[in-house]
Amino acid sequence: MNINRANEHPERQLGPLSTGRPANSDGDRLAALDEDEVAAEGGVGTRTPEVVQNEKEEEVTWRSLPHRKQLIILTLARLSEPLVQTSLQAYMFYQLKSFDETLPDSTVATQAGLLASSFTGAQFLTAMMWGRISDSDRGGRKLVLLIGLSGTAISCLGFGFSKTFYQAIFFRTLGGLSNGNIGVMRTMVSEIVQEKKYQSRAFLLFPMTFNIGVIIGPILGGLLANPAGTYPKAFGHMNFFIHYPYALPNIVSAFFLICSTLGVFFGLAETLGSIRHHEDLGMKCSRKIGELFRGRQSQEFSHAYTAVSGDEIATETDLEMAPATPTTPSRQKAIPRWRHKLPFRRIFTYNVICTLVAHTLMATHIGTFNSLWFVFLSTPVADPARPDPPDFHRRLPFIFTGGLGMPPRDVGFAMAILGIIGISMQLFIYPIINTKLGTVKSWRIFLYCFPIAYILVPYLSIVPSKSKPPAEKDGLFVWFCLCAVLFIQVTGRTFALPATTILVNNASPHPSVLGTMHGIGQSLSSAGRTFGPSVAGALYGVGLRKGIVGAVFWGLGAIAILNCIASNWVREGDGHEIVLEGDEEAEAEFQAAAARRGGVSR
């Protein structure tokens, strides 16, 4: 599917499916809406070319995004996952330490890397499978999302009640095995929002959501972790919190995941073209409940949906569907737009390989940094009076050790700074610069922020502190330096993450394998986020023992430089590089159906 070049190749643009029977399902709702909304957005539909041209020139705002209710549900479902992950990171070091108080910090750091890798490693094994299932008529996008959210909720509860490192590993692995959501969610966004002028904002939703999770999650985890020790007067006498000190934040996280699961079940429409016309139990229940609350008699209306006109969309922005009377023209069963599916072996074109290599390198160093960052914040400050190792002597600029020694609450606030900086830039800066520079150019430029940030990060451990070692690093100067380094890293992430999502999406050689393409991308991303944190966690522990804590961060900088070099071979695809037999005929039939709808509308 072509997201970024839809207007350059209108003959390859994915549009609404032809219909002709009562639209009695959630998929038909999207199909019916597409007829008018795609036309209103400048795509193939019921408007004339002159109207399309005029509307393309209109300013794009967040309120002008199509299918906003569907995007809101997807965004909230996406929010629950980074919220859970970043909440866990705020106290993971201390939870691992609680399993065995005798373990040295270097061993705990290695365990933290393995724990982070267990989730992503399991995702690597199953993400491609979930992508294939999401492209299958027997599965679909919605089913995969429901399995992923519910599985992550179960693993979250199990992790909170774990008493050993191996129990924690098991439940994190379980969560990764069941979760292929991010690739499927990206596919659904590209199927819901098809126009080039909306792509920079639509694909920005998930990185923005991640930053919101990075703000809320660490603060939530830091405040709720070990309540008996943090708030002894209120919880110190409760045996439950004494025996399970880290259960509370995981219970809260599981609650968010369950709410997201219910939201997807009752409110999200299936977007896979071949099954979007099927009756959906969740949406059917939602309609019935809505009728009960509105006091309507169900026999007065059919359960069909009529397309909302462009004028109605403009004036009533929250209205996405309306009950149809029995006189509504019937719609025929929706059929897949593309008659043939591209074989798996033909997916890996030259541009696909180059794009996936760059994508994997970026996922590796960003995922590794996210894993190391909270460990570095939690690592005790180096004490010159009690050097570790015993014969250690600091010799700048490379020989130094120690972390910032922050407790879970401060770790939470320090990690929240990542989100605050990121979401501010995404709201006010990213759309402007991306529009001026374009996706590929802005991506290549801002990739250079990462090696700079990684080189500077370890020097935070030697910034002068208000309190003397071994007390935690504090004081205005420490926080200023911390924010400055994070600003560089978040600047790169703000521009790189949405861009790489668009590039992977548009590198898909055929629209029939879009879900599979995102599944491959997530699988390789998970591989990088498995290998990186596990190896980096072990190297970080070695660095602490040898007195060179910065070595692992500088190695991360080298990977980031490779990523910058690899980006030069990536080009922006058009989403339909390979044309299969029957594609042109299918496109001609679609254009003819669109023209007929236009004639009826006028």
C-alpha cells in the first residue's frame, strides 16, 4: 500500500471496497465511510478532480484525520504497552536485586539485560507468524490485537508476583510470544488512513503515544513500586505488599491492558479487506448496548450503516456512522481489492532488504539504549573512598565508573523527561520539518543525533553532584546535563521513528503482503532489541568491574554510525513495486466502480 506516494501513482492507490448489500458489520462501516471520506481527502471517490485538487491544498490538522474514532482506539491500545514497559523499567533493577540481595550490581545489570531480551526475543520468534495470521482470512488484524493485549496482561500479572529471576523470565517471555501488536497496528493505520497529506500525522500517533507512556509509566512505576518500603506508615503493616513489593504497579498495568482489550473488542473495526464484511461479535454487542442506552427500539432500524456525506463529516466531526432505514440501498459483499497474493519468497527485493537492514540497526541501538538507560540511572555512584574494583583509579577521559544512584521514584521522573521532550517536539516541530525536508532526508539527517548522545551519556556519572558519594547524584547542574543529553537523543528518536515506519510501510512490494511486511519488520526489530540488550547488559557489567562504564555506550555509538551509513542505500518505495497478474484489471474495475458511485452521488 502506498502511503507516501499515493498521489503520484493514483492507479495503485488502495481505495474503498465496492459494496452492494446491507453494511451490517464493522468492516462494511469502514468501506461505506471510505466512499465519501476518500473522496473528501483527495483520493479516488465521488468527487471531481477539481474538488480533489482544492481539498489537497487545505491545511491538514489533527481534527481533519479520517476515521478518528478508530485511530483513537488504536492509539489507546498502543499506549497501554509502552506504559507497561516503561513502568517496569523504573523499578526492574531493584526488583531483580530483591530476588537475591547478595548479588553484585554487575550481575544484576546482566540479569536486567537478559530480562529485557526475553520479551523481545520471544517477539522475534513469533512476530512474523502474527503478521501472516493478520493477513489471513482465518485470522485478521483484530484477532491478533486481542490475543496480544490479553497475553501481555497475563504476563504482567505473573511478573508482578514473581519471586525468582526465572519466574520473571518466564512471564516476560510469555508476554513476548503472544504479542505481535505493533506491526499489526501500523498496518491498520496504513489501511485506515490512505492519503499522503495525512501520513506525517497519522504515523506520528504511535511515537507520540510512546512518549506519553514514557511520561506516565515511569512515574507510575516509581511511585507504586515497593509501597511498604516507600510509604511505611500507610502500607508497612500490610503483609501482601511486604511479600509482593512489586505487584501493585503490575496490577495497575494489567488493568490498563484489560481496558484496552475491551476497547478493541467492542469498538475497533476489522480492516483486512477480505474479511472486513464479516459480522463482528464485539461490534454487534456494542451496537446492541448503544441501542439500549439510547432507548431505541431495534425493530425500527436495520443494522446497516449508511455512508456519511462529506458535508456531514465537516459539520459533525464525531459522527462516523448512522443507522439506516429499510429503504437504504443494499450493498454487495466486499471482495479483496487484489486478486492474487504475492508469494513470500518474492517479498525481499533490494529496497526491502536495504530498508530492513537500516530499520534493524536503528531498533537495535534505540532498544539497547532504553534498556541500559534505567540500569545506568539505578547503578550506585562510584565512591572514591571505597573503589570498586579495589585497585581502581579514575583516569579521564575514558577510565571511570559508576552510575547516578537514583531510587525508583527519581528514575521514573528522569525517564519521564524523555517523554516530555519527545511529545513536545512531535506536536510542534516534527510536522513542520518533515513537510519541508521530506521523509527520507529528515530521517538521514536526524540519525546523526544518536551517536552524539550515546558518546555523552556515560559522562553524566562524573558530573559534579550536590551530595557527596555514595549518595545519589542530585542538584540543578546534574539535572541540566541529564536533560541536555536526553534532548539530543529524543530529537533523533522523534524524527527517526515515524520515518522508519513510513519507509518500511512503503517498501512493501505489494499491498497483499503489507501485514506480513510489518510482521517481518517487527520480527527483525525484536531480534535487534533481543541481541542488543542481552549483550550490552553483560558488557555493562564487565565495564563496571573493569572501571570503564562508558565502553558499552561508545560501542552503541558505533552501531548508530553504521545505521547512518546504511541509510544512504534506502529509497522510499511506492508500496506496489511488483505488479501481479490481474492487478491492472482489478484496478480498472475499482476505478469503474468509483466512477459509478460518483455518478450516483452527483
